[in-house]
Amino acid sequence: MRQADLDCVRRLFRDDLFLSVDKLLNYHQSSRLPQQDQEEALFETLQLLVATAAHALGYRACLPASDATAELDSDLVPVAQCMLNLFNMHRPLMHHLAEEEVPASSQPFEYADNLPEVWAQRQFSSDADNDDPIAVDEQDEQLEPVVERNRWLVHLINHFGYLHGFDNILQLLQEPDQVSFALLNMMTAVLAQVVDEATDAAKEKFNEIVGPVMQHVEQLVKAGNERLNDHGSDRTYSIFQCLVNTNLPRIILQGPDPQAMLLQLAQVQCLFVSKMLDSSSFNKLLSGVRECNRMLINAGNRQCGPTLEMLVDWMAREGIVQRILRTNLHQRQYVQEVQGIMVTLTINQFLAPEHLDMLWAVTEKEDTYEAVKAHMFGLLAEIASRSLPNQLDMLFAKLEAAQQRSSQDTARLLGLLQHLAASDKEVNMVGKISDMVWDLTMGESAHPDIVALNALAHVTKAYKLHLEVGEGLDFVVANLGKCCAKLLEGGAR
């Protein structure tokens, strides 16, 4: 093949094919979608697309790893992504076709109308919540009739399997070190996309590749291999995070022992976090903090796998909180991930006194940048708004000890107290906040710039809204009385 022709084929795979299919699947104008006489052409087109992807992956499965296959892997990533998008029932086109029959006359291949049900099982929907149409009592008029859905999707998945598309993916993933990390992730994503529709036999086959893939990823993490970030092209390690947080878990959850496999996967994630936090690179540090945050979120949402308590114990052993607070606290996106971690610990009652000590220590350092202090006070405000009474006592002890700090710090402290007042809808902190704001703004040593912030007025207004009508007015009157008494006291002097 001439180089010019080869370049055309690569451009077709890398750009034109993916963009065209993506545009087709996102076509949301249902009234202008193909009519009956056009559905056959659409169906044949989609089958040919599936065949192209299956044969391209089959060609790759026959080749040993080399410099030449590295470029081929790059070409195959958008091809695999086309299958990922095509097998997504929530795309507008597939959603529109959810209840459509597969065109009976569309037979570009002799087996097109009678594919064996090996990979995807038929999908049914009814108010009876019964996937077996035979089991529905036909005499029961209360039940909605059972409707077969997603025939197109099921057919295309089985068509891909019939052409050995899934076999090719599984063969390549059994030796994950022989393919690029980006292609590995995209092929795993295809399996994860169809696993909910897959037959039990297919789910079993899909889970056979989880072990080899996890072992390969663990080796890359331990060695700090550049393949993990696709040789520098994926600086935020988004491929790794998609693989371990979405694709592998979706497959594992349909496997025979999800608890054990998710615990094993968590060990790889913990190793990744620890490795990233040992780096001086901002991108690696951000990736480590982001992965830690996602692990905590996933642990709270999943029915199996590592518990929050397990992860908190690991964080304590590895000194994770101390490590994430050592640098980059002037970077907003980094602090947002740190905030996510600390808020999760707080709302699940895992915030320890030493965690609060570490956060507060950042604000007390003489050489701490003002931007860092601003971020830390904002973080403390988020924590406080979600804290329990015993946790608030720890925080207020820190606040009371901070009343002799600089005017800038006092202004931030007042901002924190105003944030707490606005979020204190249960009026649990009204006494402590009001007294502290009074001392900071009306004390003998209060700087005029601090008084001019009108923090007391903001706090009073916030609690007036939180309290019942009568109690709110009483609170306002009481503060006005204290202010008048203060003014009279000053005049007498």
C-alpha cells in the first residue's frame, strides 16, 4: 500500500470514522431520524461499522508488540471508542431505536438475521419487573404487557461477538503489556459498557481478564513506568483513573467475587496515591489527591469493596493527610480535591483532632502565603458547616486561640464565622459565634478596619432568618441593646 493511501486509512480511523459515528449517535432530532424504508440502510451501515472494528482488532491480535504496533494501537483507540459509543443505549439514536424491530430484510451477511445469543441477552421491560415473558400470567390484566427492548443494541453486540470482536479484545487483554495503555483502557471500557446486557457466560469471560490487567497496572505503578501516563500525553493520569474507578469496577461487580477483587483493586489504587504524593510534580500530586478523593467517594457509594474505615486506617498509616497538606495549597483545583477528602471524613465522623491540628497549623505559619490562608479558611468553613457538635468544639477551641492574630487573619476569621452563621440553620452555634464576633469587632483592641467589615450585622441578619419570627426579633434587639450600651460606655469615658 502506498504511503499516501496508508495515511488516508489512518485519518479515516483516527478522525473521520469516530467523528461521523459520534455525530450520528448524538442525533437528537427524532422527527428527522430514518423512517422504515431508511432503517435498513442505517442497520447495514452499523453492522459494517461493527465488522470493521472487529476485523481491525483481529488484525492487531495477530501481531506481536513492536514499534509498528504502537502506532497501530494509537489508530485503534478511536475505533474501540466507536464501539464504546455504539453500545451505549443512552445515546439519542439508540434510545430512539430502543423499541424498534431489527429490520428483517437487512441481511448483508448470511447470518445477520439469526445470530447466536452468546454475548448479549434479550432485554425486556414491564411493570411486572419480570425479565421472562413466559412467566407473566396472561390472565392478569393488572400487568403491563412485556415488551422486548433494545433489539438493535443486542443484535449489534452479538454481531460484534460473532465476528470475534470480543474474543480479540479478551486475547489482547490477557497480555496487557503487549498493547498501549490507552488501547488497554478503551478495550476494557467496551467490555464494561456491555457487561450489564451480557449473558452469564460472557460476564465470566470478561472477568477472566481482570486479574492480568490489575497485575499489569500494579507493575506499572510500582516501577513508575511512563506507560501509565501514555508516555507523557496523559499528564493528569485520566486513563488510569478511568480504568480503576469505572471500567474495571463495572466488570468486577458482575463477577463471581466482587468483594475480593475490589479489595485487590483498592491496593493498586492506594499504591498509586502513595507514589504520586511522593513526587514533586504538581500534576502527579494533583492526580494522587484526586484518586484518594475518588476512592473515598466510591467507598461510600458501593455495596462492596473497601469500606471508609479501611481507607481511613490506610490514610493514617501512610500519613496521607499530612502529605497532601505539605504543598500546592495555593492551587485552587488542588485545594478542591483536598476539600473533598476532608469533607468526606467530616460527614462520616472520621475527622480526627490531629486532622484539624494539621489544617490549622497551615494558617499559623508565619511564612504562609495569603492565598493559602484564604483557601484554608474556606476549607475550614466547609468542614464546619458539616460538623457534629463535638467536632465544632474542636474547631472553636482553635478559633478562640486565634483572636490575637493579624488584622488580615482576623478578617478571614470573621469571614469564616459569617459563613458558619449562614449555614447554622439549626441554630446550634448561635451563642459561640455571636460572642466571638462581638469580641473580635467590639473589643478594646479592635482595629477600625475590622469594625468596618460589619461582621456583627451580617451574623445578626443570618440568625434573624434562621430563628422563628419572635425569637429572631428578640435576637436583633438584644444585639442592638449591646451596641447601644457599648456606645454609651465609650461616651462616658
